[in-house]
Amino acid sequence: MPKLKRRVTKAVFPVAGLGTRFLPATKSVPKEIMTLVDRPLIQYAIDEAREAGIKEFIFVTSRGKSALEDYFDHAPELENALRKKGNDELLKTLKSTNMDSGAIAYIRQHKPMGLGHAVWCARRLIGNEPFAVMLPDDVIAAETPCLKQMTDAYQETGGSMVATMEVPRDMTSSYGILDVEDANRELATVKGMVEKPAVADAPSNLAVIGRYIITPDVLNTLHRQKSGAGGEVQLTDAIAAEIGEGRPVHALRFKGQRFDCGSKAGFLQATVSFALARAELQDEFSSYLRDMAPLIRVAE
Ligand code: UTP
């Protein structure tokens, strides 16, 4: 008998954080609207989700995020103006940002009580099915989109899954860190997970990054869960509890390059990389960078 396809069609985008690392910009501009070249961070996440077969997009927002809702609205005046000018290419770009009616939902997290709490806020929209969680400030350049790599692997594993990558040992205290059975495998079985451990206590250098597939059991755990590291309700703690319950959790070493666009250095690195990948910018921008190189050496 052919194997039953496990489908993940809903994705939660927790975007209710304060974005303090980008103040003062994030005083009025949601971090997810900040652009790499000319596309907001959120657009990269939405495109990745679509390519993985996501049909319903659930945003967990907070006060001051209305620009995000406006971004996904249709823009008839702009579309008409471009149509009149015969600017078909830009019209196509603009239309690709439109979301189908009813495909997108917003729910508020009234207090930034942590990522786990943000996901829990979406519980009624998720219902009783596995779902993806995507953090838009992790932008991943990959031939096969990261979430698609995960949903493909999920066909084999079921259960919950996190995306993982190696980080330098001295950075382990900034991440959720995995304890896995088979550290060298692309798809590893997770034995344990600890949020922001002291470097000496980190069970490995495999960090959890902002892509997850989560089973509804995790929502039940979040319902009971107290705050963890940093006084926040941690999603990794709720996923780790799955292991204690005897349910499988896997970690996928995805293929691709992840940019931490929640940090200034990561955001700048992503900007340079994405600009260099754009045909229309490549020549001008790379010659600018070449001219800059001697100045950088002097500054060092
Ligand atoms: P971060 O840890 O990057 O926090 O959250 P932040 O508030 O966005 O940014 P900084 O650290 O103050 O600069 C990771 C993701 O989890 C969401 C954030 O919006 C981001 O997408 N999040 C975090 C919530 O939705 N709610 C929370 O309570 C915390």
C-alpha cells in the first residue's frame, strides 16, 4: 500500500517581538518589513512557505505591526498606475506579494512573553494538525527552500522537527542547542534540547534555527508550560518535552546558508549577499566592494 502523505499546510509566523536590536528603526517599522535590497524579510519567508506547500499563513503580531498587514493587502492604485505605464515586470513583482483572500490570519500576542507563548497564542487557528513555525528574521538562501527540505524529510519521520546548523562553540549560549543520537547524519534523532546553555554545558554545537515542524501535542505542553531561559516561554522546552513523552523529534541539517537578520551584522551580510546575487546590481556593487577592500584593510 502506498504511504499516506503527511501534509503540513499551515505556518505560524511569530512577529510579536520587540525588535530591540534594531531600535530606533523598529520604533515604527516592524523588523519583518525591513528590506534586503528591495524585498521585506517577511516576503522571503512567505515565498519559502509557499514553495513548501503552505496554504494558510498565521501571523502572531503585536501593537505597532499594522505596516505588516498593509504590506499583504492588494494595492489597486499602484497596480493600475503600473498597468497604464505598461510596466509589466514590476506589475508582476507587485502581484506576487498579494495573498489570497482568507489565506492569511492575524492574532495578537498582547505581551512579548516568548516564542513559545507566541506560538501558543495561535492555537485556535492551528487546530489539531501539524504545522510549521517560521521566524522571518532567519533568512535562508538555498537551492531547495529550507522548509521544503523539512516537509520532504517529515514524510519519512512524522513527529516534530527542527532545522539545525553547526555554530562556533562560543556562540552556543545564544541558541537552543541539540543533543542528538547521530550527530553526523543529515537527519538526526534528537535526545535532548537546551535553550541558551552556558558554553561549558552545551551538549553539542548544533543550534536550532528559525524553522520548525510541530505536532499539536507541543501546543498542549505550551498550555501548561512555565517560563524558562530569560523568563520567556521557550518553544524549544516544549519540543524537548516531546522526547520525554516518547514521541519522536528530529533535526535536519538543512542545505543552504542562513543569515541571522535579527542581528545587525547578519542583516548587513545578507544585504551584501543578496545584492551580489542580483543580475542588475552585480557589476556596480561588486566593483564598489572591490574599491572598498583597501579601505577596510586600513581600518583594521
Ligand atoms: P527574537 O529573540 O529575535 O526577539 O525573537 P525580537 O524581539 O524579535 O528582537 P530583539 O532580540 O529584541 O532584537 C525571535 C522571533 O520570535 C518572535 C519575534 O518577533 C521573532 O520573530 N517573538 C519573540 C514573538 O513573536 N513573541 C515574543 O514574545 C518573543
